[in-house]
Amino acid sequence: MEPGPDDLADDLEDVDFEDAGNADDDEGWETEDEMEAEQDDSELTFSKHTGSVFCVSLDPATNSMAVTGGEDDKAYVWRVSDGEVLLECTGHKDSVTCALFSHDSSMVATGDMSGMIKVWKVDTKEEIWSFEVGDLEWLEWHPCAPVLLAGTDDGNVWMWKIPSGDCKTFQSSACQATSGKVLPDGKRAVVGYEDGTVRVWDLKQGNAIHVIKGRDAHQGALTCLACNKDGSLVLTGSVDGCAKLINTATGKVGVRTTPPARVKMKKVARAKKAQWQLRNTIPPLYSFVSVLPLAYLDGTLAIYDFSTQVLRHRCQHEAGIVHLQWEESSSVVSTCCLDGALRLWDARSGSLVCEYRGHTAEILNFTINREASLAVTASGDNQAKVFCLQRPDR
């Protein structure tokens, strides 16, 4: 019998928890004045934020609620169908760059760039826990237990039981823990670092099972990573323009891909929102199939054959790609761009399926529901939008 969420959470009690205690280059950018919305394909616009909206996620239980975080130091939980605010998350000290639901949608975690993390109970609209770390790089819920993980710029990875706050840290070299992911088995986490190394951590024992370094490591900071359904493979992306496929059981790097052309990785550092975009230069995969999509800040979506590493298609965008998502059990790859457009591509042919517009500034993040019938976007125009996705094959 599979262990339940409470069993997994209790299992973590065996760990010796520590006492936590209580722009110089504007190329490729358009300003909001320059980017006029000639059309608005969205079904709904959420406009409660007073600054750029950096992150968005849907509740996993029903996909009926969204949470967005922004430059106004706030996060909002709102209903996707009508935009009604269900919870306003306040008290942050800086831009909210992480906002996500727990596995059962009962809680929302919000994190800002200064390192303030808060957890909220959705039904009671109460803040039930908070903690402050160093500058926050990423935030991740355990896939099936009330456990929260975070990576910080000092290289630490934190793990808390919520709401008790029992804490454990996974320490490494003093460089940023730039990206992280809890594997589907709930027992391991993969973390990427600024120096290009990748570590697979045992969450119960607290030790690094594998360390990918040296020639197998990236030659620059990790920007993102994702795993397949059983967690046996992890794909990593980096500012070095390369992607690597890692076997989590052996720690061996099996596939390495390089950019399809000499890609100029622009150094974007003119605003907080630009820093968030830079960390998502090569967005993650959400499913592994026979082809492998990689996205680059120069606007190239490169689709590789998974087994041969041969470049199949190069899909060019009008501006840099910020985020990528592959529909589960489908050949459709979705991208959002600095030109404010959401695009759907057919990975088999490399052709553009649909394009959706409506934002007057760059799209910084998006998410798609389980049925792939709607997308929710977050933009630098201070808005989040809901798009109904229509395709000929539906």
C-alpha cells in the first residue's frame, strides 16, 4: 500500500531536524508604451496587482484557483472563472517571485526576493507560518506531504514541516542554490547551483547521493531543471546554453545538447523582473517524450530527437523565450515570450499552431491546466490573463 501524505510527513520526523528559531543592455526589450495590444484574445483579465506580475500557478486539486505574485510585494489567490479574489497575501518585504499551492491545494506558499516565506491556509484565509531566509532563489512543495523546500543564495536548501516549522538544512558550497525539484518518489530532491554542479539529496538521511561536477557539470549557473514522471531522469538547463540529461539512480550524464547556433546569452540586469527572467532562460520540460524542446533567450525554440540528439526543428520567435511547457500526452509545446505573446507549437512538424495576444508587456510566466483547455499568464503590464486554448484537434 502506498504511504499517505501524513505517513510521508511523519517519516521525515526521523530526520534530526534543527531548531529553526523563530541594465545595461536593452536589446530585445520593448517598453509598455512601445508594445501596443492590437488584440486581446483573453477570456479574463486579473488586474489587482500594481506592479509586474512575476509568477502564477494553478491549484492542483481542481485547477479552479490561481495564485499570482508580483512586484507590489503581494500575492493573490483568485478564482479563474471570474477573477474574484479569494485571499490577499500581504506582509512581504520585496517582490513576490514564488507563489504556489500545496499538493492538496489546502495551503499556499509565497516567497519574496528578500527571503521572506509565508504559508497561508486557503479556506480560512489565515497566515499559518512564516520564516525568513537569505535571498530566495526557489520554492517547492513536496509532491504528496505538507513539507516545503527552498533554495537560497548562500547555497543552503531548507526543508520545513508545515505548519510545525520543524526544519532541516542541506548545506553545500557557498554558491547559490539556483534551482531545485523534489522527485516524484518524495524521498529525493535534485538541486542545481551557481557553479554548474548538480546534487541529488536524500531528504531523510540528509546526504548528497550524487554530485555532478567537473567535466560532467555545467560551465555556468543552473537556470532550471525538471524530471520525468518516475524521477529516473532529470533535465538541467544553464546559462552556458547547454542542457544535460542525468540518470538520478547512477548520477551519470547521458545526454548533452548544445545550442543549435551560436546563441548570445544576454546579460539582463536592469530590474528585479529581469533577474527572474534570466533564471528561466532555458525553461523546464513537463513531460519526456520522443522529442526534446529547449528554449533560448535569443528566441529560438529548438526541438531535438531524444534518442539521437539531432536537431529536428528550429522555431523562431520575435523575442526571447521566457518559459516553456509541454502538454501531457500531446505533441504541443507552449511558449511565452518577451513580445507579450503566448504560442502553441506542433513538435512533430515545428509549425505554429496558435498565437494568443493581449498583454502590453512581456509575459514573465504562464501555466496550463490539466486538460490543456486554458492558460493563465503573468506579465510585466501588471496583469494576469486567462486564455481559452482552442485547437483544431479538440
